[in-house]
Amino acid sequence: MLGVMRATVLHEVRDIRLDTVDDPRLVLDTDAVVRAVASCICGSDLWPYRGENPFTQPVRIGHELVGIVEQVGSGVSTVQPGDFVIVPFAYSDNTCAVCERGVHTACLNGGYWGGDDRQGHFVDGLQGELVRVPFADGTLVKTPTTPDESLVPHLLTLADVFPTGHHAAMCAGVTTGSTVVVVGDGAVGLSAVLAAKRLGADRVVAMSRHADRQELARRFGADEIVAERGDEGAATVREIFDGIGADCVLECVGTNDSMKQALRSARPGGQIGYVGVPHGVQLNVPAMFGRNLGLKGGPAPVRAYLPELLQDVLDGVITPGDVFDLSLPLDQVAEGYRAMDERRAIKTLLTL
């Protein structure tokens, strides 16, 4: 039956609606249809919401979801109806030459939610009730059993936000004994604090000016909080780390100011891992050259990281779902966007 699913649609700047749209269906043998259990709003969703990313027509939105498989195509073998699955923020075949090298977000056949796939078939956004998942075998990761409700928020973070923080730490080379600065106190920055500690960082500084986010950063393992910005913030970081700065800096915002802050906070020979979606970022390459600074990052290959991170969540080693401080039913999605836009919430979980 068509026309009965509810899905989040961005119509105009700051105009989010829950519309009735056609139900997804199996199109290719490699597809699955998944019914959402929970989804959420990402900081990167706020870029188009605020008009920073232009769009010319209403768009489906959302890219983080956990749910139950309802249907599978005849070519799908790794999941079946009834499985609880994590849906990463990009779909991928997990078999191409790029996926084999661990960069699933650049899959030769994959793509992103809320537009047409490479065959021209529409793929839903993930802030809705149902979704057609291309390359179900390559994209979906199932849990061993249907999880308890209390575990759902932690599993949901594995669709994007926690692996993105983890990617920042990996790109910056965080390892046992590293000194780390995290630029950005949004959900990704807070996740990066947790990820850095998980990887064995010795001292982690969270740059934050908001009391509630500072508190969560400390719960996630931050040893120091620096509220200053610019030259003053960089000077404070250097003072904390032997007068030279941090080994590893995790840039989790995506603005020119945040990148400048990251570069100023690294020691000579340090490495910056950047995962904030860049908006207006400019690099002073000669200055980086003079200080031997490294820069590596991009969209997190969630599918590559999922098996390792999933096990730690299932074992209770980490609780990344603590980043959710607002939970709303899907029909209040517009309030979820407003709350994050106005910084009344760090990250909004949407229940179905």
C-alpha cells in the first residue's frame, strides 16, 4: 500500500515537516526494507536547515537509524526479516576496491540517503518510518539478538556520531599515551572525547564554553576543560601540554575558526584529524609546512568501524548514547530541530 509512511521533509529554511509519502519497496535483488525503531538529528542536518547548504526543492532528510528488517531481496543473504540492524549514514557494497581499503563512504557503487542511487532509484532519508536500503548485505550490521530498549540509544550512535568521533581520533593518530585536544563540544566533539579515551589517550582537553557539555565531556573522560578561544585558547592548551601543544587535535565543527583553533593547538609535528563538514575553511599551508603539521580526515567510514565498536557497546565498555539529552516522538521532529538549532539540546533522539 502506497502513501501511508511518514517521513521528515525539509521544505524551506527552518521549515521541517513530517509528511505522508509513498512507502519504500524492494527495487533491486540486493535491497532490504527496514522499519525504524529510532533515528536522530545530526549537527550536519542543521547546515541545510539553517540555509547554509542551499537546496531548491523539498528534500528528505536524516541519515542515522536503527530498526527491524521487514523485507529482503532475493540476493540478500546476511540479514533476514526480524533482524535488528544498524544503518550507517552511507550505504555501500562492502566489496569494491575502495571498500576493501576501508573507505566505505567513497564506495564505487554506494551513496547517501535522501536522493537517487546510481541506478536512478530513489532512496529515502532516515528520519522516517521505513527505508529502502541498497546493498543490504554490504550496508547493514545486525546485532546478535534484539536489544533491550535501554541499549537502543547507544546502538543508534553507531550509525554516525560515535564512529565519526572515533574517525577523528584515528585520523589524528591517537594511541596509548597521546595528548589530545578536541575542538567542538557538539555531539561529535563529545564523542571524540570518549573515542580518544577509549584508544588510550593520556590527557584529553575538551574546548567548551557550555556547562552542560563540559559536564558530559568530563563523564566521557576529559581531563581538562578550556573555555577560551582563538590565541588565548591556544595559549592555554600550550600551557597544559609542556608549552608546545597537543600531539593530536580533533576538529569536530567544520568552520574556518574551528580549523584555525585546531592548527594553533597542535604541537610541532602534531596531527589534526578533521571530521567537521567544512564550510568556508581555508588552510595556511606554508604555516603548516613550517611546523610539520599533518592533516587527515573526512566522512567516517562507519561500516569499517562498526564490528569493533559494536562489540564494545554490547559489552558495556562505552555508553556513547549518553550524548542524547532530548528524546521526542517522530511527530515532534520540528521541535527537535529547533532545540538543536537554539542549542537547547546537544542531540535529539527520535522514537517511533
